[in-house]
Amino acid sequence: MPEVSLPALSLVDMVLPDQCNHHGTLFGGAALAMLDKLAFILGSKLMRGPLVTAAVHRIEFRAPVPAGWLTECVGRVSHVGRRSVTIDARLYAEGLYSGERILCLTGEFVMVAKERATTGPFLSIEPNGVRVAEIVFPGHANHRGILHGGPGMAWIAKAGFVAATRHARQPLVMAASDRLDFHAPAYVGEVVEVDARVTKIGRTSLTVSAEMHAEHPETGTRRRCTTARLIFVSIDESGSPVSLGKSFVHV
């Protein structure tokens, strides 16, 4: 096997109430699912071929993740075999407004190719902002196996919100979708990645540009599916627009 670099990947998500237990914190199964998704995506980018989770080792829950916080899952390849890849994964919680980060969950995931895989170059464009990734399942698609516009727009809105909030560190709402263009479809079984970054700053608003790409996990074929420009407005407790103020920080 040719010598390869050991890549890493970072994915951002949010903790919503329907993912939480009765304590108002992220359910353990949902947290593990986030890391498993990360491991699958990272493993697929390196080991092209049908990939499954073979084992999970050294799972350690270190701290709870409150509802409404961001999560950042960070994975790094630690070993590459003939048919397997081992990934060290970590889940961090991040406060929306404070920026406080807490290491909440760690684990080691062993992903195995059903057939002997050929390890190729690791192809992943690093985002200039934040990256949200999802796998297109049948429930996200129509009868032709094509991703519905609704889930795609929801993933774009999530990435945009995270990018805007990480900059402003104060309450924001999406006020408008200035532009939304669909360029190509995404299909069941593909990995959808949304990269979002702040491109314009106003007195009370932020403009976020987002791009959604679909990638076939076995072939690495990648296409741009959707581009969007979203506007987020800073609000106070009554919902009225307020200045971004001194709390505005670039991260």
C-alpha cells in the first residue's frame, strides 16, 4: 500500500430539543450518531468503497451537551489497514454566545470496507467558515431517489446560522434568503456538505454565503448542488433588531 497522509475532518451541528433527554441535554445515542456519521464520512473520503462501522472502542462521556449549544465533531485517522481505517473522534460542545468549548465525548471508530479498498488521495476542500454534513437517506428524497429541496434548504439554513452566530455571539434570526440557486441534484446514499461563511456585515445584520456539494462516498465524484445567500438579523429579547454591538468577534 502506498504511503498516505493521515487526514482529519471537522463537522459542525446544533443540538435541538428533539435530540435531548428529559434533562435537557443531548441524548447519548444522538451524540454517538454524530461521531459515527463523522467517522463514515472521513473514512469514505480515504477508503473509497462500501464502508460500514465494524467496532467502537473506548467510548467516554465526559460532559453533557445542553440543548441549544453547537457541537463540533473532530475526527483524525489514526491507522489505515488493507480494508479498514481507524478514526479517533471527539465531540465538543460550544456555547452560542460565549464561545465556551467543552470536550464532551471521545471514542475510536473502526470502519471496514466490504471489499478490499484502494486507498487513494484524500480529497476534501477545507471550508472557509463552517461545514455541516449529512448523509442523504431515503426519507430525505422523492420517489426517484433525489434529495427534496426542503431538507437541503434546512441544512443550508443550519450552516448559515452557525456561521453567523459564531461571528456575532448574540441572538440572531434568519430574516431573508436573498438568493437560492439549485444547480444539480443530490441522490440517496451521497454525502451532502454545506460550507458557509460571513461575507457582509451591516449595523444589525450579517450576510452569509453558502454552497452545498454532494459527494458519492464510493467514487469520490463531487458536484455543486446549491448556492445561497442568507441574511441574519441581531435581535433583543422582544425580537426587535439591535446593533451587533461590541460583542461582535471574528473567529
